[in-house]
Amino acid sequence: MSRRRRRALARGLAVAAAAAAGFAAPDAHAGPQLTLTLTHEPAPRHLRMRPRAAAVAPAAPTRPAMAMPAAPPQLHELDAADRDELAGLRDVLAPVSFSLTIGYQVDGARPSGRPSLDAPVQEGRDYNALRSYGFGELFLSTRGVAIDSLSLYFALRFDAAQPSAGPASADRVAPPIATWFERNTFEVRTGWAEVKDFLPRRLGLRKLRLRAGNQYVYGPWVLHLDGALLAYDGDVVTASVYAGGRHPDYTTDLADERYAVAGASLRVDLRQLASLPIAITGESLALTGAVAGLPDSTHHQLEVDWQPRRDFTVRAQLRALDGKLANERVQFRARYREVTNVVFDVMRRFDTDWRWDPSLIASDDPTSARRYLDLGPVVPQLIASLRGGTLIAENVDLLARTSIAADLSRSDAQKSSFSAAYVELGGALEVRLRRTVAVGVSVLARQTNRSDLPGGPITDVALVPQPLPASAATGERSFTEIGARVRMSLGARRLSALLELYGRRTRYAQDYVDPADPIDPRDVRGGGRVSIDAWIGKRLRLFAAYDVSTAIEALPEITSYKSLRLTMSGVY
């Protein structure tokens, strides 16, 4: 390339560079006017370029760690102003908590002026026109006081009764059920101490607990025990053993009839062990009355609980007395859409079963009365019941129930009035008119199949001994009950009032006939109750109830039954 052409090319490049920098193009005849100025500092000499490396995948963006929610404070740590309506309940997790209730009750009646069967009724001899007594209950519990693993619980009751004005009798007769309203008493209903985690932790028995004292044990029978219980509450296996003496519950006049008790229970939950919706429970109970000269008995119970779905449960139970099958029971429970529940229950009772509880077992002499309950012989019986409840339109509660009982004893066997066949039908309905007012009604009817006397009713003849009718021919033949209630509530643990009315019509079997004084075998009675439940703050509760009943046709000599009950409870 010639020198002239190289100069022309250099001039063109200079013009293009100047145009790109935003400068105006110089005159073609003027020669180059460009001036080069360095605006950037030269790079330091100590920097070197990094060698090329393999490409690395960018790190995934890390999500910010979620803050764990703080544990809710314990109930006893909250201020009273921050608690809800149910916060006044006794907090079992508090180190010390107690509840005290004191009350006073007055019962009254008056003579109607009509004589009884043998002589006019006299106040003070046959009955007290006015009876009053005071009572109180104290519940106290501690947790972790003095010893971290120690818990205490006490339930006490005391009664202050007015002494009877009648003449004292030298013959002591056992009362029907209880004597707490006839004299001053102080009773420790329940009082026990329990320790947990008392063994070395290397043994792996942290769920073992020991409870000693006056307590209730749930086995083949709800047993009141004075003794000790050792239990293990695991996720798969739950086991317990207990021993002691039976605590008298029905009356203190027969407290010498005590039994020595020993028992055990074992429950295995296969849901946790083998993913099967089945739980199996076995229980055993032995009563020994050798000290008081009472018969011994041994009771075993097996229960299988099958729950294939959350809303469906089947429970089967067998109970044996002294090695013989005494009771069978099957129960089906189902729920539909959280508001409808159905329960179907079938129980079969054999003649080897107890009469009332494990201490009243079958006797060789069916006519002998055991203690103060004359229940007669045990008769094989089948009882089936079906009950269901549902909620309609969020403010209507509906309940229905029906049951049937069949006497399974042989036709030539001795019948009992307590095991007669019957059919029962009942139901209840409650409608919430407003948020604070609800109105409900209920009805219950039963038809009982009683035996007829071969020669008809017995004609009453004066001064002539006459035989007693058979047990199966005595008692009610049918009854119908109707009830109504109005309930007002301003909220839980605030103020509520209740008005209840009821009526009952009973038709009895006519076993005796007196030509001179015919008696209607029907009995109609009614009554009502008014109660008010008020809370002052979250700790103090006031309760008052007044009951009144109409005259009872079976007892025409006494009328105007009424009762007033006042209680005050404090919770801490």
C-alpha cells in the first residue's frame, strides 16, 4: 500500500472515532485536530488474571429458618384478666389447687290428715316434718411439692345433721342405703399419694407409677379400695396390679363386712404394635371375705376394642365368675358427619352373675336376703338398647332411645320381679330459641310383662294369715314420664337458671283387693325444680335449688314434699 493511501485510511478512522465519541466531524481540508487524553488510571501491575476453572452450579437459595412458636403459657401463669370463660376450672398442673363447697339443705313435709293402714301418722314418731342438715366437700391436690415426682389428692366430706327427736331404739336395723343425713359424719372419700419416675432411668421404666391410699380402681367393677396400685402406662402396653381392702360405700352401719381385694389388668394396643385397629384388655379381680365369714369370689373379664375407622367402633366384652361365664356384652358406636351419633348395645346376663356387685354373688338359697338389698335370685336376661342423637339446623338437639329386655330363664324356674321382660321407648327434644334461652321436652314409657296370680288378686281378710304373692307378680306394669324444661344461660360460668317440670303415671299390678276400701292400682304424681347457678368472678360459685312434689297416692297420709338446697363453692 502506498504512503498516500495509508494516510487517507488513518484519517478516515480518526473521523469515525470522533463521530462515535460525539464530536463534530472536522473540516476535510483542515488537517487532524484530535487530542488524546487518558481518563482512566493505568491498571496496577500486581494484579493477575485468575486461571480458568470448571463451571460450578450456583448454590440453591436457602430459605430463611422458620421461627418456632413459643410454647403457650401454663394456665396458672396467666393473669385472671387474660383467661377465657373456662379458666376458672381447677388447674391440675398447678403445684397446689383446691376446691371447697359448703351447703345447707332443708327438707319438709306435712300430714294430710288421712290415716295410714294401722294408726294415724304422728310427727316425730313416724316422720319429721322438718329436717335440716349442713354438708361440705373439700378437694385438694398437690403436684411436685417437696418432691418433684410426688402427687397428692384428697376428697373429704363432712355432714352436720340435726339429731333425731324420736325415741332411741335398742334394736339396730340396717338402713336401706345410707345414713349420712341422720348424724354428724366426717369421711375421707378419697386420699392417695402417687410417685412417678422413682426408679433409675437406666431401667427404662419412666412410665411406672405407684399410688397408695384410698382410691377408686376400674376393673370388672368400679371398686373403692384402701390399698396400693402399681401401674405402667406405656404406648403399647398398659398394666396394673393392686391389693388392699374394700372400702364400705353404701352404709357405715355394716362397715364390718369387709373384703380383702387383689387384682390386675393388662391392655395391649395393636395399633401401635402391628398397625391393627384392635386393643385387647384382660382384667382379674379376687374378693376374700374369710375374716368376716363371707364367701370368696374370683372375677375375670376380657374386652376387645375394634376401631377400623375413626367414626366406627365395636367393643365386645366377656365376664366370668368363679370360672363360669356370667355376662356377655357387645356395643356398636357410629358417628355421621360429626353431629349424629348412634349406639347399639346388647347385654346377656347369666344366672351365675352377681346380684348387685361382686360382693353380692349368687347364693344357694335364693330366698335369703343378703345384707340390706333383697334383690332375689339372679335370672338369665337379655337387654338390648338403641339410642341416637343428632343436631338439626345448629339449634335443635334430638335424642331417641328404645330398649327391650327378655327373661331367658326356664318356664319352670323361679321368676324375679327385678328381671321381668319389658319394652321401653323414649326421646327428648331441645330447641334454642335465642342464644341465651332453650326449651326442651322429654318422654319415656315402659311396658312390663308381669306374671298373673293363678287365682286372681288376693282378697284381703282381716285377722287371717294370707300368703305373699310371687315376686314375678309384684311391681309396676307400665309407666309414662313427661318432662319439660326452660333453660337460660348468659354464658359459661356466669349466670344460668333452670325450670323443670315433670309428671309420672304408674300402673301397678293389683295383687290384693279390699272390698271395704278399694285401692286404685294407678299412681299419678308430679313435681318441679327451680335452680340458679351464678359465678362471682372466676373463683366463687353460688347455687340454689328448690324442689317440690305433689302428693303421692301410695302415701296419702303425708303431703307437701319440698326441699331447699343452698351451696357455695370456691376454686383455687
